[in-house]
Amino acid sequence: MNDKDIRRGERPFSKLRWSLIGLYALIIVFLQISKNPLGSTTEASIYALMVFVLAGLHGRERYGLKNIGIFLLVTWAISLFFEALSVQTGIPFGHYHYSMQFPISLFGVPLVIIVAYFGVGYFSWMLSHVLTGQFSKKLQGKWIFVVPFIAAFILVMWDVCLDPILSTVISQWVWESPGPYFGVPIINFVGWFVTGFIFYQLFALYLSKYDRIRPQKVKTLASKPYWLEAAIVYGLIGFTIIISPVAIYNDITVSMALVTVFTMIFVAVISLIAIINKNELR
């Protein structure tokens, strides 16, 4: 197979991903302008499913179906375990219960929550590679531990920006002992960091032994557009929160929009700069 054949084979998937990213952006704007809160069950499911699909397609290019499947299983198993444990015992997120009725739940945890863990978790993971300069490298040495550590911080930023809206404003879930951060207990963010770090670390250890970059994927993974996808999707996830005051305008939604600009959007912007300035990428 020559280079032209390889490019021809990869191009449809690239076009598909960019088309879905454009569709995702349009859906975000449409739902907010139509006054549909981002935390209502239908809208939350649409957002989570879109990011889930984008993560799966993007991850397929980097890791292949088997390894992105491993990431999916590890993410689902760890997040479901800790979510279900916290619903029953308050560990590690604190005592809470889901008040909205979702179509499918497992052990008291709506399936959409686990879907969101995978989608946002994946793009947080990829941006950690960008910020540490690893890109398509196989994780070795200190990076086996550094990349999961940074990824966990990027993941928690999302919950820091979103949780007060979904819990305090919309009451998608209810904290039985409200905390100081707009009603959210601080232990919740500690729990998020621990949960994220565990599934990232397990995946990193797996990759340190079994990660393989297929020759036909080298050019795709060395392209700037491929990595820009990850930064843009993560930025769009943050953008969803930024425009949430359009649907529900109050002190909390406005405050979370401000926090999002200086956390998630900042990470997306510096990731874009890192990708654009990376000379090894085309």
C-alpha cells in the first residue's frame, strides 16, 4: 500500500469526524438558544452521546478498536463502581442521589453519566498528551505516571465548571449535605480526581506494554488537524457551559461560565497553541 492509498483510506474518517464536530457545535447553539438547559435528560443524553461517538472515532485512529475498547471498559468499570459506591455510602464523592428519571440506570447510576465519563475522559487524556509533548508516543518512563496525573486535572475541570449547574440549579442530582462550592461538597472534586487518575493510570500501564502504532497510521497521527480535533472538542464541551446562561440566567450559570473560560477554555487554547507550534506535526 503506497502513501496515496493510505491517505485515501484515512480521509473519509477525518471528514466524518470534522463533520460531526461541526454538527456538535450547531446542536450546542441550537439547544441553548431554544432555551433547553444543558442538564435536562434529553439534552444531557444528546451531548454525552455526541462526545462519546467523537471520542470513539478519534480514539480508533490512535489506538485501534481493541485498545480504545480497553479504555472504554476500564473507564466504565471504574466510574460505575465509584458512582454506585458513592450513591450507597458517600465514598468518594459524598452523599447524593439522582433526582431525575433517566431511561437506563445501572446500580442507581444513569447510563448517560458513564457515557460522559468515557467521552470527556478520552479528550482530557489526549490533551494531557499534547500538554506533555507526548502526542503519539508510546508512554514510557515517568510519562506513564505524569500523563494520567495531568489528565485527571483536566477531567476534574469539567466537573468544577458543570456540577453546580447540574446539581444546585437543575437538580439532576441532589447533594444530601450541600457543600461550600455553590452547594457542591469539596470532597466531590477529590473523588473525581481519584476516580479519573485510577482509570487513566490503569490504561497507561496497559499501554506501556501493549501500545502499538500501526505503520499505516503514522502519517495521520503526525498531522496537526488530527490533534486539533481533540482540543476543539474539549473546547466545545466547555463552550456548552459558557452559553448555559442563555437557557438559564442566574448567578451560578454566569459564575460557571466565567470559571469555564479560565479553566477548560484556557486548556483548550494552550493545547491549540502547542499543536500549531509543534514542528514535528504537519
